[in-house]
Amino acid sequence: MESKAAANTAQKKKFLKVDLHTHILPSRLPDLSQRYGYGGWISVQPSGEGKARMMLDGKPFRDITCNCWDAEERIRECDKTDVDVQVVSTVPVMFNYWAKPKHCLDVAKYLNDNIAQTCALHPTKFIGLATLPMQSPELAVTELKRCVQELGLPGIQIGSHINEWNLDAPELDPIWAACEELGAAVFIHPWDMQDKGRHAPYWFPWLIGMPCETTMAICSMIFGGVFERFPKLKVALAHGGGAYPFTMGRIAHGHAVRPDLCATNNKKDPLSYNGHFWVDSLVHDMDALKLLIKKMGIDKIVLGSDYPFPLGEHHPGKMIEESEEFTDEEKEKLLGLNALRFLNVDEALYLQNNRVRPAITYDKSAFEGKVDGAIPASLAQAPIS
């Protein structure tokens, strides 16, 4: 039988690469603490030479460079790694679910307009995901409809929990119903990890806390019956689904032997949902990726890099491209087609003549004469750099 390596063409083939997992900020970030009169908000301090520091209540949170806000720089870096399209979403610390709902909505609109403007200015390079004030489902549904129907964004990015709500909280059902009705994709990213005491050292919140958060998110949706109530809901999970793909046997066993604790809201075998949702490819290890594909299915893995942050894959898709484990058809799915199908974007618009073409038409007139999207005058300030 012909091996997969032999089945691949001898000459290196250029595959369409669509990176579902990238983050972006506006080039201007106002002083939100001053605007709203209380703390907890992220601010940005420019440090020159295309660098800046994100601050949280006056303390350093993360150092960033211009590829976090400069679309032209992102395009240059994409060209170096053969990434055709980035799916851009906000940095999770900007979810602001802890804030007063109307203030969170205010900032979400600002971020979403900026993302839509970036996509409108570079429609062949970027596809956008919105952020919502999830702590207020009524406001979230209203903003979701605006983002899908007016801005042309095909989906949303949300956190792994909403304050004290896991993702099966009945309060969130109106949002899932609206996503289902609109065909909006949902990308779940871990956030708000425990970072005190034993969890604090060695970057544990990011190395261990994030996979744990993602696992709790998907288990909440499965155990809580979200996919039973909303069978057409399209969900993808960051970081290869966290620990779920590698602990699913334990999870299913627990569900079977302690139904009094685990099967109180959904009696279906958790493993029956494998293949129902998507996960990204960001696992940093070929053996882990192969297990992920075996358990979740080749059609449910999307390219994700976590660009532009250091814990991400610095050359998106390189491990897949260089592997002899996959056929060209499988690489096409993993590197680009699966992401477009998850987002319900017409893949033919991107694949024609092997050239990337705009799949979504954004209304540029909505942003003419405006800076960084439809920014209220009260939010405008000097650019980061």
C-alpha cells in the first residue's frame, strides 16, 4: 500500500493557510478607568520603537510589539510564514466580563468596530471574530446581531466561563440560540485562570491553568446538555481543546460510574460528542497532534497559532506542512479548509487560481473618516506608537 509520504507530491506544495487563533488590539486604547470611574481596565503605555506595555491597574500585564495592533506589520509577518488569512479576535483580557454590562458593551463595540475596519481595509488577509458583553445576555444578543448582520463578522470569541457561570448556565441559552439562528461560529478561549498561591509560580496559569479552563468549558457544555438544546451550535476550542482530548477516557468513565454526580443534566456518553465540535492545532507536539486527530477527527482540527504571543506557534502550520504523516488532502484540511468551513466562509472564493480573494464583503463606507472603527470622540486618543 502506498504510504502517506509517497502520496504527497515530491515538490513542496503551497497550501492555503487560515490561522483561526490570532489576537489583535486597536492602535488606540483609551483610559477606561478615567472614562468609567473605576479600576480593573487594561491600559497601554507606549515604550517607543514599536513596543508597548499593557498595564492592569498600574501594574505591568504584558509587553507587546506593533504586530499586536499594526495590520501592515501583521501582513508582512504573515508573508514570511506563508499565512494567507488571519482570523483576528481581541486579547482575552479585554473580555471585561467583570465590568458593568453597559461599560463592557461600550468597549466591545469599540473593539468590534476596529476589527471590522481592519477586515474592511484588508479583506483578503483578515476575517474577524467579535467580543460580547456575555455577563448581560440581552446586551450580548443585541451586539451579536449587529456584528453579524451589520459588520459582517462570521462569529465570536468568548471566554471559558462568564464570571461565576460555566458555559452551561441557563442564562446563556439566549446567546446560544442567537448564534444558532445567525449561523455564528463560537471560538472559546481560556481566560481568568487562578493565579494565586500554588498556582502563581512558573507561569502555571498559562501552562496548566489554560488547559484546565478549556477542559471545564467543554465538559460544562457536554454535561450541561448545551449541544442537546442547540445541536446546530458551532463551537471551536483553543489550544487543542486543552486537556480534554487527553483525559476524555477518565471523563467518560466518571460519567458512567457516577451518574449521580456527572449525568444529572445529560445522560449521553461524553465521547459521543467527539467530532461535534472543533479544536485548534496548537499543541506543540506531533504525537499530541496525531492523538488529537485520531480522537476528534481530521475534519475538526483547525490551524491555530495564538499569534502574536510567545506561547504560540511562531511559524504557523510548519509542523503540519513538514510532516510525512499526512496526505496533501489532509494538510489542505488542517491548514485552511477546516477553518473556512467552521466559519461558514465560501472556500471557493479563496481557492480559485490558488489566490486568496475576499470571502466577506465589508462596508468600508461605515468607517470612512473614522479612526480605528466607529470610535466615539470620548474614546479617541493618540496611537500607541
